Amino acid sequence: MSAPTPRHTPETRSRILDAAEELFVEHGFEATSMRMITSQAGVNLAAINYHFGSKDALIQEVFRRRLTELNRQRLAMLDKLEADAGGAPLKPSRIVEAFFGTALVLAADTEHGGHTFMRLLGRTYTEPNAFVRQFLAEEYAEVLERFLGALYRSLPDVPREEILWRFHFMMGAMSYAIAGTDALQLFAGKFDDADPARLLPRLMSFLLGGLRAPLAEYAARPAGRRGRSAAA
């Protein structure tokens, strides 16, 4: 059996994915051309066509390469928490840690591409792209159903619409924080403390604070009908 040609090797595939991931972060999906990807990866167009077939398929694989494992870890953590709880509702803070904490650990990985990928994932939340958003909706379907369900059980007195809004706000905060410190530097000047590893404790504290915050509209309700967010 003959050896695979250079453009057919797994190493070539990984190099293409790495190049595409970095370029998508820097330029966005639409502005990144196949020529830019081939140039950065050091391959020809035939190699991309062989491994992926099209730009859309390449975009999907860039996300699937890391997102599948990230979501697997999230579900594994939730499974363990629920097993340990023996059927009792989980503390909301543990649910938040299982979902967002795993992502922030990946974002702190500056050696194996995790930080770059999480910046790309954050960019998709803030920039409209119908194709990518539809793909991510499908990838996230099971994970979001499980985690939101756990939050609903954990906070039975909080309207589900409010839980959805708070989860939405938390997703936005994570995406904005992971995207980098460029925006912060606009109004804070030079900002040296941008170590991704320090993002985890900072952002988790912020997210949990938002989850626990009381709602003004609930303050006037009888005590028995108020949400339990303070018990998170």
C-alpha cells in the first residue's frame, strides 16, 4: 500500500483547520477567502477540497473539532452532578459552573488552540451569520435542553422566561470577555493584565453574581412567591 500524499495526511487536515480558525477570528467568515487559508496553511486548494469539499464544510469542521468535545465535557459534568444529587435539584451555581466553567478552561488554553477557538465562538454570538448560527443551534440543542432543564428544576419559583434571559446575558458576558481586551482598552487605556488563565475566576464570579441578583419586579411580591435566585 502506497504512502498517502502530503495533502492527504491528518497533519495537513489539522494545519488547514488551524489556519482557518485563526483567519476566521481575525477577519470573519465572509472576508476570509480560500486563498488566504491555503496561503497560511501552506497547502493548495486541492488539499482543502479533498479534506472538506467546500468552505461551508470547512467552517463546520472548525467548530465541530472542539465544540463536540466541549459539549461532551459539559454533559459529563452535569451527569455527575445529577447522579451525586440523587434526584434532588442542583444548586444553580453548580449548573453554571458546569456549563461556563468548562468553556473558560478551554479559553485559558493558549498552547493548543483552545483560546483561539473560544474567541471564534464568541465572535459568532455577536456577528450575524445565518449558516453558522443554524449549525451551532443544532450542535447546542441537546446541551441547552439539559442545562436549561436543570435550571428550571433548580429555580421552580423563577419564571422560565427570566431564566432564559439570564442565561442569554451570561452567554453574552462570556463571549464579550473571551473576545479580548480591545474594547476595554478603548476606555481604560493600556491594559496589561489580560492573562486568559485569570479570566475563569473573574468571569465566574460575575456570572454567579448576575444569577443571584434579585429582580426589582419581584420585590413587591409576597415573600413566598419571590424567586429563589439568592439561594444560588
